[in-house]
Amino acid sequence: MQADIITIGDEILIGQIVNTNAAWLGAELTQLGFSIRRMLTIPDLAEAIRDTLDDSIAHSDLLVITGGLGPTNDDKTKDTLKAYFNGKFVVHVPTLLHLEQFFATRNRELSERNRRQAEVPDTCEPLLNRHGTAPGMLFRKQEKWIASLPGVPFEMKGIYEEELLPRIKAAFRLPVIKQVTVLTVGLSEAETADRLSDWENSLENGVALAYLPSPGILRLRITISGENEIYINRLIKKKQQELEQLLGAAHVFGTNEDQLEAVLGQLLRERGATLATAESCTGGNLAHLITSVPGASAYYRGSIVAYANEIKQEILGVTPQSIHEKGAVSQEVVEQMAQGARARLGTQYAIATSGIAGPTGGTPEKPVGTVWIAVATPNTTVSRCFALGTHRERCISVASYYGLNLLRTIICENS
Amino acid sequence: MQADIITIGDEILIGQIVNTNAAWLGAELTQLGFSIRRMLTIPDLAEAIRDTLDDSIAHSDLLVITGGLGPTNDDKTKDTLKAYFNGKFVVHVPTLLHLEQFFATRNRELSERNRRQAEVPDTCEPLLNRHGTAPGMLFRKQEKWIASLPGVPFEMKGIYEEELLPRIKAAFRLPVIKQVTVLTVGLSEAETADRLSDWENSLENGVALAYLPSPGILRLRITISGENEIYINRLIKKKQQELEQLLGAAHVFGTNEDQLEAVLGQLLRERGATLATAESCTGGNLAHLITSVPGASAYYRGSIVAYANEIKQEILGVTPQSIHEKGAVSQEVVEQMAQGARARLGTQYAIATSGIAGPTGGTPEKPVGTVWIAVATPNTTVSRCFALGTHRERCISVASYYGLNLLRTIICENS
């Protein structure tokens, strides 16, 4: 089964907006078992839309079109589809009721222009938009499906999931495809590939592994396709376990949409434990990640961002002698920072970072990218040194995740 | 003049990668005066590439193709272009020399497979890739130009700017187009539109204004096109001044690629002044923004992220009475936080934030999104209250920028 993903909108063509809708739909339809023939972006012009429909309907089984459904005159999609499929406008009553409520709860008048958004061609099946004002439309031509969805990403995703996806699943005969993404931290792509190479080479037919790297975090997606759902469910569980075993609990922190900062937060919450941080090179990013999790105040007390050495001394209690003899980026100083944060902020655990994020400040012994990370616990202080490269933002991001993971592994090993 | 932007690569079609190359090229070519006819993504298949070339060459003046130039077997672009334009492979000597050096400096052997990357069809003009291994290629067919660039974004951008752009400018007769983007903070899109509406309605022909919003920052792009470069240069300067006057120095912080955190850093650096922060609701993000600027240690000393009330009291010296009577999110507490950070960290200036980022913790008097921001200076303490909405990440981001801007305006007003 082939699918085309069509985006209509000048704002995409002039580069004002990056087309994330196409990527999202590409992943969704691929996961359903469609092969994507093309992604195409065209302007808000009736002729361009008609030419595209001719070509796509001739070659693909499913067309998903996004954009061009707004109430203003520069949006041409609905009128063009009405003419192309020989329809006339009729009111879609569920959409009209939704619009009346939508505007009433916002204390706004339902204008004539907005009321007309409830009109759809009588040759389509309307798809109710619970998240905005423009309904989606589903046309069928012989065996081909043509779906038109709004361009606003959360509206598009909502209609797709609630209205279009169930219809596609019921009507198309698609292979069974299952995916699981294993989330890892602390191993590079090359190190991971080395550890997995024998296993990867022996993977059964229909089993695929994709590497999805981002700074500090490497996501590994297993995809299995075939005919027998029970067999595939069993096989994907087995493959996931094998993969997790090869990489180890020190590196695997979750699956799918998990976030390291939330996984760590949950561990602390379950134990009634509290956390503080002391940051030099990460400059507040560690605190920012931890506090991006709603409810973090239940376990997180705060951070001392000690960019200046005097603050490391005065607030965290690092000894001037250690800074003088070993340097601010050293095992001795980072351990004192972690212990100082733990004592000063009164928590069970503390994470500390000290490093050279660059672009300047490196020396032959301590090049840019050298980062010391320490975790202080009620019983001990553990520290590690990493070489994280010369890209400043990347170094800050990776060091933050490595700090979170060092504490995660210490908590897991001791419980 | 029309242009097509073609992306070749399965990883885009399956949604593994968002196509940022197309958006970047769309903005670049639009700015040059091209009208983008379509953006198209197709698989690594010779037949799909040939069909696309036929159609694009028939309709557009310029095709920019990215992707599919790697040395592995799944990349088909170079072989397909060679056959399409009836060429045979010849070695591009500058690329071969570059490859030898590229691999030598990385202590890697130049394999036969990689050596073949220096081969290009003799029917193209090679475009040297100083940033990677695969060269670009420029074919011409009658008056039409077909450029093939690698898919890795920084390689693509490098070849475009160094090799392709000068050739396009020299050969195509394009209208003169000038752009300037005015950067603002602290006004919503609707407030800005209200202030600008008379001015916008009276804009001359050929002058366009685009609103480019992001959390906390609103970028306003003025575009002017025409024939006479001297006139356009004068007009865009005038329009920029008018726009900046209408919005005011309290909101306009820079132009084009400026960043608020770097603009503030430069002000502090010029004055030899120092800065500290005290953060509750922004949870370290303010410190993270400030320290994302290379060399921030020259003026930034650190932050107290005081998530727990005890830390506001013990380290920042907020009185328990203020927290008890006014609450942690109050003018009294946020001003004490700023003063405490200034005194404790020994700086001229301090910024403090205290608010309810949500999703829970709101009350009828202080709903989610209520944020107090204070700046302490050697002479005074200034504070403001904002309602920043119920989206946690957005609230944290906007509050951070508003805090930076409050200090920026105070410094600018006093100098």
C-alpha cells in the first residue's frame, strides 16, 4: 500500500515554518505499514492542488492532505476539493454545534465567516475537529482515499487519531507492525553498535533496528512486521529483553516516550528522597531539566549554580586550597561541590558538575569538553570524568543527562 | 523565476528526520527572489529521481536537490544524475586533495569507497565541499539549473553559501530583495498588531511585514522588493526605524540573529558589571540561558535555584514572615530574593523569579501562570507581575526572557 503526504501552504514554501506535520504523518503511516511514495508541499493555488490530486490518485492508495482549510480567502483547499469531487456544500451539523460551543466558551461571536466552516462538500465524509474550527474531510475515488486535515499540528494530530486512523485500520488490509524504542544514555552510537553488532547481524527477517541519536541520549527503535500478531508481540518482547541485556541497566533508562529526568524523579518520589544540585559548567541546565517535570518540587529543593569560584567556596564550602592545587575542574572540587550542596540544601542526594564547556578555557591536560560529575549520597560520594567534545551547547546537554544518569544508577544499584 | 526544492531520502519519508533543509532553502531562495513552486521528498530510487527531474526541469528555472550522495549503495543520486545527463565519471582533483587531507587529519585511511567520492560526471560543474566528503554538482540543461547538494545540513548550507549562491547571483536576473528582522520581547502578537495596525495599513507597495512568534520573543520581519537597490536600502532603514519607534526601546532588543541573553551580556561586559540570579519558577532556565553565551563567566557569577521555601530563607535571606503572610509568589518575596542574591553572590545586579508554572498549584487569586519578576540594582529594586498562561514549559521560557529584558531596560534607561 502506498501513501502520499501533501502539504498545502505558502508559509511552508517560503521557509517560515518547518514541515513537522509531514514527518509526523510519515512516521504514523509507516508504522501502519504504508510505504510513503512522496511528500509534497505546494502553494495555496487551485491549479497546483488539482494537478497534485491527479498524479497522487493515479499512483497511491491513500493521500493525506494538510493545510489550506482556514476561513480566510487565501485558503483554497476546501473549494478546490468540492469542485474536484463534484460536490455542493451542505452543513455538517455536529461541526456547527461544536462551533457554537467553541465560540460561546470563549465569549466570542460566531461570525458568518466562521459559521461557514461547518459547510463541507456532500461528496465527502466529514471528520469532526474537536480541537479547532475547520473539520476534516474524507473523499473516496474508486479504491483510493483522499483525506484533508487542517494544518495546525495539534488539530491535525487530533483528527488523525480520533477520526481517520480508526477508519484506515478498519478498511485497509495492512501488515502487522509493532515497534518499541529502548532509551539509553552514556554510550555513543559507535560504542552501542560495537556491543550490538553480533546481535544485529543475527536478527530474524522482518526485524529492524534504527539508531536515533540526540545529545546524551540514544534511542534504539526495534520494528517487527509480519502477519501473525501473537507471534510478533512475543518476538518484540524477546528482542527488547536481549537488547536491554546487551546494553545493561546502567545505560537503559526507559522505553518509548520516557524522559530521564522524569524516570529519576519517579525513583526519588517512590523513596521519599530529596535532591539538590551544584552546577558549574552545566550552568543551570541540570536544574532546568529536573524542574521541567511537573511536580518536581516534591523531591527537588534547588541548585547552586556556582559559576564563579568564590561561590563554590562561600556557598558550597569548597576549600580554596583544592581549587588552587587541583583546579575548579577536578575530582576533588566536584566531590566537595556535591557534598556541599547536599549539606547546604539539606537533601539525601546531590549531583554536581564542573567542566570546560568551551569554546575557550581548555589546556593540554584539560581540553575543552572535560567534565567532572559527582553524586553525593548519605553514605558516599561517587565521581566520574568524561570527554564530551568541543561543542558548547552539546557539552552542557550531555553533561546534564550524564549527571542525572549517575544518580539513577546509584539509586537502582542500592535497591 | 521559479525554483523546486527536492529532497532525496527514505529517512525523511518514514518520519525519522524532520526536513529542515527544505525550510532553510525555501527561506534562502525566497529571499533571493525565487518563487518556490514545490518542495518534494522522494525515496532513494533511480526511477523516482528521473521522473522528478523530468517534471521539475519542465516547470522551474532552478532545482536544488539535497541528499543521496553518500558513499554507500543505498544512495542513488550521483549515479542517476550521471546517466540522466549522459556523463561519465572523472576525478575532481580539488575534491580528491580535500579528501586526502580530510582523512589524514582524522588519522583514518582513505578507502577506495571514499576515494570514489571525488568522482563526478563530466557533464557537471563540481561544487567543492569543504565541510564533508561528498562534493556538490551543478548541471545545466538549456536555461535550467540543477544543483545537487549533500543532505547533512551543515555541509549543504556550506556548499550553498560558498559555491552555489555566488553562481546564482551572477547568472540569474533577480529582483532586489532586502530583509531585516526586528526582535521584540514582552508584547503579545495581538498587542503588537494593535500598535502597528495604522502603520501596517499604510505600508508602500512591495513592503511586507511578517510576524514570527516564539515563546517570549516575537520576531518581526520586514521584506522589501523592487528594482532600485539604493532606494530599497534607504526605505528599509526608514521602515525599521518607524517600527522600532512604534514598539519602543523597552521591547525592541535587537535585529536579525541577535539573542536577548547575548545582548544583555554585552551590556554587562561593556560596563564591567556583574550579575547573579535567584530562581524559583524558572528552575534554572534563566541561568541556563545566560550561561549558553560563550564567555558568560566574565559577568555572570551564578544562581540560587531556590525551589524549596527553606532555601529562599536560608540562602537568600527571605523572611519566613513574608512567605507566611504574602506567599512565595509575591512582590515582597521576589524582591527579597533579588536583593538576597545580589548580596549573597556579591554582584551589581540580580534577577529573581517566583511564580506558578503549573500545571497544579494555582489558586483563584494566583492562578497558574502568575509570575513575579524582580531586578535588584545598587540603587533600587524593581518588580513586575505577569500572567503567562497555563503551559508549563512556555511559562518557564517566557518568564526567563522577561527577566532578562527587565534588567536590560533598567540598564539602558540609566545610561
